[in-house]
Amino acid sequence: MQAVLLVFVGGAVGAVAREFLMLLVPTLSRGFPLDILVANVAASLLIGLSAGRYSRKVIADRWHLMVTTGTMGGLSTFSSFAYASSVLIEASMTGALVAAAYILISLVMGYVAVIVGLKLGGRPQMQESPA
């Protein structure tokens, strides 16, 4: 039951943070959803950072659960990402090109943000296994 409460509290914090981001970050021309991109990349960076710290035993299980599952789950917004992509695609041929760029940028920046977060968090390097 404690785990559920931790995720609940973290999720509330993440959802409120996401709403603030949505209000502060403008949508660019042609409907490019910069606010959703910023929220998802920020969540990717922070989840990498949390995972890196957790792997080094710097943060406890309960904090890792609250931050990664709760807060970053509330901050990131895959459903909004998917919806914004579909709206762009349906807008026009130009919208489809903007959507393709948005999807590619989101995936690449999200991946890079996780890697940077892991490095900042001090995640130990994987060692090659002997053959």
C-alpha cells in the first residue's frame, strides 16, 4: 500500500509540473507541440538521472519508485505526444511533414536525455562479459 501512495504523490507532483510547463512553453508555428516535447524530454532526463542515482544506491527504493514511476509518469505524456502527432498528420501534407519531424525529434531527444541523465546520475558503466 505504501508503494501505491508514493506513486500517487509523485504522480500528482509530475502532473502539476506538466501543467505548468504546458502553460509556460508556447506552441510553435504550424502547431508544433513544443510544450509536449519539453515535458517529455525533461522527464526523460530526470528519469535517467534518477535511475543512475538508484543504480549507485544513492537513493532508496521508495524515492526511486516515487520519482520514476510517479513523478516522471505524471510529467511525461505519451498520450498527448500521440494525439499531437495525429492532429498534425491530419492537418495537411505539410502537417504530416511537421509530425514526422516532431516524432523523430521527440524520440532522438528523449533517448539522448535519458543517456545524459544516466551519466549525470553516475550510473556505473556496463562491463563486457568474458567470452
